[in-house]
Amino acid sequence: MNILELKNVVKYFGDYKATNNVSFSIKEGTVFGLLGPNGAGKSTIIRQITNIYMPDEGEITLFGEKVGPEHQNRMGYLPEERGLYKKVKVIDQLIYFAQLKGVTKSKAKEKAMQWLIKLNASDWADKKIEELSKGMQQKIQFISTILHDPEFLILDEPFSGFDPINVEILKSIVLDMKKLGKTIILSTHVMNQAEQLCDEIVLINKGEVILDGTIRDAKKRFGRDHLKLEFEGDDTWLDQIQNIEFINRTKQNAEIKLLNGEEQAQEILKTAIENVKIYKFNLVEPDLHEIFIRMVGGDKTYDELNAEHQEEQK
Amino acid sequence: MINKSKIWTIIQHEYLLKVKSKGFIIGTFLAPIGIVALIAFSASMMIMFKDTTERKLAIIDDTNMIGTMLAEVDTTKYYLSDETSKALKDKIIKQEIDGFVHIPSNIIEKGEVEVFSEGGGGIGFVSSLENNLSKIVRRERMKVMNADEEMIRLVESGVEVTTQKVTEEGTQHDNTQGMAYIGYILGFIIYFLVFLYGGLVSRAVVEEKANRIIEVIASSAKPFEIMLGKVVGIGMVGLSQIAVWIVLTSILVLSLGSIIGAFIEIDPNTLANGMSGQMAMQQAQDAKVAEIMSNVPQIDIGLIIGFIFFFITGYFIYASLFAAVGSAVDNEQDAGQLQMPLTIPIMIPIFMIQPIMENPDSTIASVASLFPFFTPILMIVRLASTQVPAWEIILAVLLQILTFVAALWVAGRIYRIGILMTGKKPKLTDLIKWIKM
């Protein structure tokens, strides 16, 4: 059963179509990846699902009904840009957000303490938010998103700002929620996280859906054109090979995109055997990261995109 | 449509957030102590100056009776004069006398006299004259009247003193009346509180937006609910503060008598007056306390209701618009400029209080006090200093309610768009565009 459905949703900001004819659906009890580059329009879509914005055209149905304020209590939303009241105590903050979602005060308090204990944070209950480290604040924000036990969760970049240990803890919580039958939208740029957690994905660029379906399907569409090599010896042999693109290259490793299809791999293997000692030769599907870059970057090469990315960073 | 439990949750949150803050506790409990200390200081100054200042007042008596009695009350202060009022006015300007009282022939019936002075005679001097005259006139009225009920009514009606200020230019109203000052103070308190709490609302909105809290809240409640909850919550903080101020100030003023009493006890001036012995001192002390108390004009319940009503409407009109402005900007620095269209209409009435106190019944005064953005401050000044016609009060109340609803609606429209707008600093024209969106 589909818990959420978007049908030809359009949202204008002035003349600009921030959401352009977007349609997708999410099955109950799955983790759904809402992926796309910065400024692709992910947040605008999320804001329409959470009923902060109203779509100008099209329809959004949640739990089988047209989405409205009455559904807000059944959703949990962790926005990308986090925010808590700096001068408010952790416990009061958690209770307030839960109360806004229709939980009674006593119930909210009880739940808040349970979660604080579960995340080893019960000592912070009476501390003000401003006294906590950034990572601690993130944890509190995460708890506030799930405290009212929503059936439907929207997590926008949930793992940013966490150390690897906490990322693992949060991932296990997300998977626990899934086991409990909750439906989760995960919006992220970190493709390996999406790959680990998501059942299905939708890739958004410039307000439009450019890829839709399971990760499996997405990969199939691109075929096995991704070659990973590990070797010992002079790496200049790689320079002779035509019609490839380097995704990664070091003295002993190379990740190559084949531009002439799978058959090309055999020729490369021959050349390799003649020149170096081979430890690993692995012909794989592109990972989600690669797919993301190819889809979003259009015809641009990885190097060009990387260069652009560096340029943006400056 | 509106979810009351969500608004209530937001109200409670905003209320507790502010009430628990150090600023509120300090402001609420220390301010009355400061105010009372100031009153106590000025009251004791008043007593000290009073002891040494004697005013010489001439009496023009049209009744050929009351004036004589008044002169007998205190011969050091009053003397009967047979000069014309024009001659006496000249004497005032030449500073030969401090002023003169004109007792009209119909004083028994009308109970009105006029005092002409060089101005700024002080509340104390007027009230002691009023006391003296009242006693005499009351006595005379009782003699004239026989019917008991009528007599009582007349006795109660007392004597009203209208003071006239004499200057080179002629005679004009002298605003030494206590009630006008009360009006001034009440008007100023409304101005101050609307500014203070309107500013708090604006800051709370900006904070929520700058800290990105709004995104979470907006996914839990409607923008109008959020705004209303915030405005009401902070407004209730204001009302709590006023309540604490009223209670604390009354307690402190009541205990003020004994504080001043103690102060007078060690005042060498009293001893130097030639009185001696415990009894004399006690008497002097009691008299002074009574005098201070009589100088504090009685505030009737209607005025208190008016004050609370106009504080509430004034606060809601401005606070909701402040919330709208706060929602449009990303930080407090940007808020200042956009707030101009709000701060100016709050400040204009402050400059109008003085002229309105002097001429509370003029057409300009009634028009200005009916202008909804000025009403909260100016109407309370008029209510205190004059008898405002009932239709004007009703019209003011209706206009306030209409404006209050309109302000909430306009603010809600702006707020709804503003809270989610980030990046470029919006102009006033953008805000107007959002209302229509």
C-alpha cells in the first residue's frame, strides 16, 4: 500500500517552477531516498508533504487522504537546518515539540526520558541547549523528531554533523523504525548512506524527477561499465588505453568508467596482464554516487564536475 | 479550523519562556521598588519645600462672606483684597503676590472658584486651598439646605478648583490637576509596554526564524496559530507584569506612610518649627501623611478597566504587526528599518499627550484619540483628564476591535510567507505583496 503519493505536483516561486510536475509514491514500511544536488528542490517537495507549503498544481495524498494540517501530528520531520531554543532546557524543549504534535505533557515527559536514556543522554535533561555541544544538540533534535512516535518520518540529511559512532547508532534507529512498520523519507547527498538504507529512490534535479525506482533498477539501467583495479607495477600502462574515463586513480588503484561497454573490459585485462601484476579486477555496476553524478551532471565528465565542485567550494 | 490546543501549547511555552527569564524577574520585582523609592523621595522633597515656602494669595470675594472666612483660616497665607482682577494680575507679573482667588457669588451652588497664579503652583497648594474652601462652603451649604438627602449630595459634591495660569500673553489653563498627570502616566505606561512587548514579540519571531526552529514548528501547526500563540503568550507576560506592579506598588505605597513618618521624625525642620513634645510631633507627622495621601488622586475603576482594555488592544494591534515585520527579516539588525512604519505611529501620540492634557475636550484631541493607532495612548489620557462623551468611548472601543482584527489578519498573511523567506532582505513593498498572495 502506498502511504504517500505525489501526482504531477507543481510549485511556483514567482515564475520559477521550484517543483516541476513531480510524481512518485512511497510504499508503507519502506525507506525512501529523496536524492538530488543542492538547490534541486528537495526541501520544497518536503515542505509540501509536511503541509508547510500548498502545491499550486497536482495532488499529494498521505495515508490515503489529501494532505492537510490534520496529518501533521502523524509525521515527524527533521529539517536539514536544525533549530532548538538556545535558552530552554533539553527536557522542556522535547516536551514542547511533542506537545505541538498532540502528545500530552506527562506522556511526552515519559517518552523523552526513555529516549534520552536510550541515547546515553539522560544527564543532559536539565541542561540548556546552549550548554550542549553541536553533536549533542543534533541528538536532541533527532529525538524531538521521533518522540511522538510518528508513522511517517522525513529525515533531511539526518547524519550530517555526527561522528561515525553516532551515525551508526542513528542508522540502527532508522532501521528499527522501519522494522516497526514506519515509513521513512531519507533526503541526503551522501550516496553510500542512501545505498545502505533505501529501498527505493527518486532523484530530483532542477525541480524534476530524473530517476525513479529501486536502486537495483537504477543500476541495471547503467549496466556493468565500472571497472575497479588493484595492481603492482608501473601505472603508465593505463595511459595507453582509449575510450575510458578515470573516476579514481592512484599508483596501485584505478577506478575506470568504460565508454564502449562491457566488452572493453577484456581488452583492458589483456593489457594489464602484459604490464603489471594484478591483485584485483572487478567489473561492477556504478554505485549510486556515480549514478548521481552522471544523471545530475548531464554529459559532463567526472573530472569536469569535480573541478566545478572545487570551484563552488571556493 | 484553528486548533485551540496547539495555540494553547504555544501560549504556555512563550509565557513560561519569558516569565522564567532573569530579565522578567528583575524587571517585574525591582521596577516597583524603584518607582516607589522615587515617589517616596519626591514626596519627602515636597514636604521639605512646603515647610519653607509660603504663598501669599489675594482674595476677591463676590459673596462678601466666604472670602472673609477663608482669610481667617490662615492669615499668613490669605488676605482680602478690594482691587480689580486686572490689577491683581499685574501684581502677579511683578511678583508682589503669588496669586489670587476669585470667589464668585454663586460658589455655594456651583462650587467653583478660579485661582490665578504665575503658574506651576504645585498640586499641594491647590489642594490645600481646595481643602480650606471646601470646609467653608460645605458648612455654608448645610446652613442653606434643610432637606437631608439633598444636603448630603451637596456636601459630597465638594469644590472644584480650576487654576488659571497668568502670563504676559494672558490667562490660560494651568495643568496642575492630578488626574491629568495620572492620564499622562497611564498613557506613557501603555506606550512603554506596547513598545517593550511589541519588541519582545518581534525578537521572539526573529529568533525562531534565525535559529531555524520555525521549520519544525511550521510542520506541526499553522502559521496563524503560531503567530497568535506567540502574541497572546507574550501579552499575558505583560499583563502578569502589570498585575505584579499594581499589587507590589500598592503594598509599598501603603507602607510608604510609615516610612515617611520615620523620615519626618528625625527631620530637624519639624523641631525647628517651634513645636515640642511627642504629641506635637505625632500630630505634625499624621497631618503630613494625610496630606500626601490626599494629594494622590483617586483612580476610579472605570479608568483601570479602560487602561487594561487599551493596553490589550494597543498591544495586539502593534504586537501582531511587529510579529509580521519580524517574520520578514533574517536578523534583528534588518528589523529596525522595516519597523519604522510601526514605531512612528507609536511615538507620535507621545508628543500629543501634553496638548491633549491641556485641552482634552478640543476637536483635535477627540479626533486624534479616535485614530485607532493613537487611541490606546491618547484615549486613556483623555479618560483620566476629562469627561469623554459616551459615544466617543463606544466608537473608540469599536474602532479598536476592528483594527485589532484587521491587524491580526494582515499580520497573519505576512507572517505566513515571511517565516519561510530567507536570503534577500525584503522591502515594505514586498510585505504588501505578501498580504495579497
